Amino acid sequence: MSRDDRLSRIGESTDAWRARKDSNKKLAYERKIVRKILIELGVPRMQLKLDMPETPEDQEWYMTLAWMEHMYSSCSMHFTVMETWNPDVWDLLRIRTRRNSFWPKWKELKEQFKEADKPIVCFFSLPQASGLGEAVLHNADLPYLSTEKPQDLIRFHRVTPTGENISMELLSSFIHRLGLVWDPLQ
């Protein structure tokens, strides 16, 4: 960050500062997820460095989920993150309760991306106390194999009354299964 950028922020309001801080957190989280997915699926680190844009305006977009969908359009899924949401893992098991925050959030995402005609994949962090890390909620039809590591087999699967299959699993398991149907190098 240049000195001029810092000086321009002196008169920034608290709300603007909070919005910028949240935006930076979201970008950092998306970059972490994209980097993990692409490297696990075999994209060389050098290739990611070669794809980095030269202009600062484009660098803001680099390695985000939107960038990944644009650069690797062969993947037929829509990626998103749940922002500022601390999930209660037990909400996955509660199908119909008034206090459940999980499934209404999923409904909002489906409404937001209903014209996409692609499976929706949503990344979020599980509470730190669980020690599980990153998780994925999706309605993609991905194959299961018995060659997965035992720690990757934590998965909740739900079939809604409309017949939709929804899965919640750890990021490592999702990447393993995504690699069975999609190769980013092709």
C-alpha cells in the first residue's frame, strides 16, 4: 500500500472502514479457497503466478471465486462464500426448527443464483472450536469413492421434500470428489 493510499483514508468514516475491512477479509478467504482447490487439483504454482494481472485494478479480482469461474469455465458449478455467518453445526441436523439459521441461508443462496442453472457450491468456515476448518455446502452431484482418507469422510447428506440432494462436507473431501469429475488443466 502506498503512502498516498493511507493518507486518503484519514477522513474515512467508521462504517466505510468496517466495510473495507469486511471486503478485505472476504477477498482473503476467497483467495485461500481458490488457491487450495487449484493446487490440490494439480495446477502448478508457477501457472498461478503467470496468470497474475499487472494492473492494480485487476489484482483486486485475481484469485477470487469469480476469477476462478472465468479462468476455468470448464467447471460447471457456481462458487460462492457465506459472508459473516457463524454456523451452528447442529443446525444441519435440525430440519425444521425456528432457531435454525442454516437452511434459510441456503434458500437465500438458491434464490440469488436460480437463473444460473448450475449447481451451487458455498464455502464457509466451521467454528474454530470444532477443529474441522473449512466446509462446503452444495447441491452438486459428485461421485463418492472409498479411497478417501478417514478424516475426509465427515459428510451430511440431505434430500429435501422436492427431491433436491444437498451435501455438507469438509473442503478436503469436496476437492477430492471435484477432482473426479473436473480437471482444471484441460
